[in-house]
Amino acid sequence: MVIVFSKPRSIAAHVLTIQVVFALVVAALSVLLAYRWADRLVEETTRTRVVTIAATLAATDDVRDAVSASTDPEGDLADVVARELDRTGADFIVVMSPDGIRYTHPTPELVGERFVGTIAPAQQGGTVLEDYEGSLGLSTRTVVPVLVDGQVEGLVSVGLQRTRVDDALRALVPDIAIAGGAVALLSGLGAWVAARRVREATRGLNAREVRRLDDHHEAVLHTIHEGLIISDPDGRLQVVNPEAQRLLGLRATDVGRTLEDLELSGALRDMIASPDRHVDVPHVSGGRTLLVSSGPVRRHGTVVATLTTLRDRTELADLTGRLGDANALADALHAQAHEAANRLHTVITLIELGRAEEAVEFATEELRTSQRARDAVVAALQEPSVAALVLGKTAQAAERGILLELDPDAHLPRGVVPARSAVTILGNLVDNAIDALTQVEGSEPKVITVDIQTGEGTVVFVVADNGPGLVDDALRHAFEKGWSTKAATAPGGRGLGLALVQQTVQLLGGSVSVGPPPGASFMVTLPVTAQVGSGS
């Protein structure tokens, strides 16, 4: 015994079956309703016809004269009735006296006998309309009065046999059947077209396969640790997984809304809607550092959607910032150690040459000069890590022949901004200025000016140099990750410093701008994050 398990029918096949059955039911109901409508129409037409023929005949002068004044009404009415039978196609026309005695009848033997049927309402001047089985069989007939000077002088009955009425109805059946068949055919064609579209949309899958894909889809969306967004070519959200909702502050109900209706930054909206490919573009949203990648989804060469992934790198960015701070301080300490070593060698050499007094004088003067500069920086910058950074960068810049000056009016109380963020911002801006001036050739003095001002609710950092500055394309792309005016010699490439500055500024809710040439001037404005203390 061989058991063959056939593959379940596809969703398209189910849809086709349901729609075909529905189309047949609709066609059958349409035929039934059409038949009933035709039956009612034939019945109403028959009744109207017999009443019209009878009333018209009863109003003729020939009939009125024959029933009211003729001495031989049977003879006078015979030709009139025969003519009307030929003209109207009625099955019988009976003219009778007010008492119901027949003057005419299709069966001559019945002339002179009493009419069989209802005549009382007609005798009172009304109209009788009924289906009645008389001497000629079942018929639809009417009886109307013949009025002469307002008096009922006779009665006229006109009838059509029911067999003729039924024949008229049966004659309509082929047309009804053809119409019903056309409805069924068109409905079946529509069902086939709909099933074909469903097959294309579902790719011939059956219900079980679709459920399995949906389960897999939900499992992937809820278990991956990256945010996932899918938008259609019209910029309307189609899929937003829970991680993307968490990272961007979206809701499940946002699916179906356009990107313009969502509270997203313009850069992120453009990236999600763009058909271009982006890889690990840094973006700051809601205090989080995200790496955004997006790319088009194509089907048969046509872009049908854009897939965007979001990776939360807040902790990594925090560690990177700490590493950058440590590197900046290490460079500063290295520069200071190198400068101290040079001065120590000078003192030792003077002592070896027997010029101890000059050695003491040189050391004392250097110490006094360094102390004055250090005291000035420490007095202006009460945040220790920022003061240490400026002192270290001053020595580092001096090694490259660059003069780093702190504005005499600079002032930074302790605790008004996060110290680590201040070191990240200031260190990268100064490094960027040093790198820019190092590439400048010529004997002109190379100067970097640092100014920090604390006002009501804001702290402003300004780093300016007298280098070539940034123009046109450089101004537009200065803060993009990976963009730089210098060659990428390090393994990690260049163009990270200013991008890190902008990222840190955005996390703090501030702003950064760069001025046009001559020179480059970067200004960072941050909100005060704590009350200004006494400096302790």
C-alpha cells in the first residue's frame, strides 16, 4: 500500500475556489431574481393589457349603442368583437348585459347564457380583475362596465389564457439564462485574475508555508539586537522592529506612516528613504550613538523598498571617547616630558661646563616662566583636566613650531560641563588646528588661539588658527566621518576628530560651527550642565 501525500494547495488555489463558488452562487441568485422579476413583469403586463383592452372597447360608440339601444345586440356586436380580437390578440372578449347575460362569446353555443365569474363590482361601476377558470379554462380576465349617461348599460370582459402568459414567461428564460451565464463567466474571469495576482504576491505558497514564514519573520524581528526599518519607495514605513522602536522612540502604530510624519532628524529620514547604499554612518539620536546602514531592496531590477539597520554603539563611543581623552592627555604629558628633558639637558651641560651660576639662573627663569604660564592657565581654567590638556597641547604645538595661546579673558569654572566631553571637544579641535598648521609652508608665525567663555546658561569654546582655513567643499563636509583634507596614513583612516566633536556636542545638546577663511575658527556652544561653583 502506497500513501501519497500531496502538497497542500496554495493560497491562490483556495482563493480561486472560493471565488468561483461565490461567483456561481451569485450567478444562480441573479438568474432566480431575474426569473422572478420577469414573472412579475409578465403578470403586470398581462393585467394591464386586459384592463386597457376592456376599458377601450367599453368606451366605443359601437358597444355603447349596441348595449343601450340596439334591438339585436348580438348581431351588432359580433363584427365589433371579431375585429377587436384580431387587433388586440385577446383570447376572448365577452360583452354582456348588466345582469351578466352574454351577447358575445368565442363559443357561439354559450351566447345568451349567464357569464361565469365575478361581475358584482362591475355592476356597481367598478372593475374586476382576477385569475379565473371559466368555460375556456384558466385565464387572467377583467370585467368593466359600459357606461351610458352614467348608467351601467352593459359589461365587457376581456381575458388572456394562462397558458399564453406562461408561454410569454418561458420565452424570456433563454435571455435570463444567457445573462446569468455571462455573469458567471465574468465572475469566474475576475476570480482567475484575482487568484493570479494572489499567486504572484504569495509566490505560490500555501497557508502553512506563509504561517511558517510569518513565524520566522516575527522571530527574527524580535530577537536580533539591531534596529530594523523597512520603508517603501513612497517613504512609508512598512516594518519597524522593537529594537528600532527603542532606539528611535518609535511605536508599533507608526507602521504605515510617512517619514515626514515622524519625529526623526532630516539626515536620518533622508538615509532611510534614499535608494543609495550607506554603511555604518554615525548618527546621534536621543542621547545614543548609532551606526546606520541602509540599502535598496530590488526585485526584477526595480527598487521595491529600502532596508535600514541601526546598531547601538553608545557604550563603544563612550569607551572610544575615554580612550581619546587618555591619548590626548598622554600626548600632552609626553610633550611636557620632552620639553622638560630638553631643559634638564641644558642645565646639566651648563654645570658640566663649569657655569653653575648660569645653570641656576636658566633653570630659575624657565621655572618662573613655566610657572607663570601654568598659573595663568590654571587660574583661567578651573577644570583640572582641561587645564592640563591646554598645557600639554601648548608644549606639543611648540615642538612643531606652533604657538598655542590662551585668550587672556578665558574662563571655565569647574563642573559647568562634563570634563571628559570638554577634553574630547577641545583636544580634537586643537589637534585639528595643529595638523592644519603643520602643512603650511613659509616663515610666517603659526598661531592657535583658544578661548573659553562661560555665560548665563552656556559655555562657548573657540579654537582659531591662522592657517588656510576651510572653503566651499571643505566647509560642507568638515564634520563627516572619514572626510579629511589630509591623506589617510593611519590604519583607522582620518576624518574622525571633527566627527567625534560633533557627536559629543550633539549628545550634550549643543551646536558647533566653523567660520570661513582667513584661518579656521571653530565655535562650540554647550548648555551649562551644573551650577557654577566656587572652583573648589
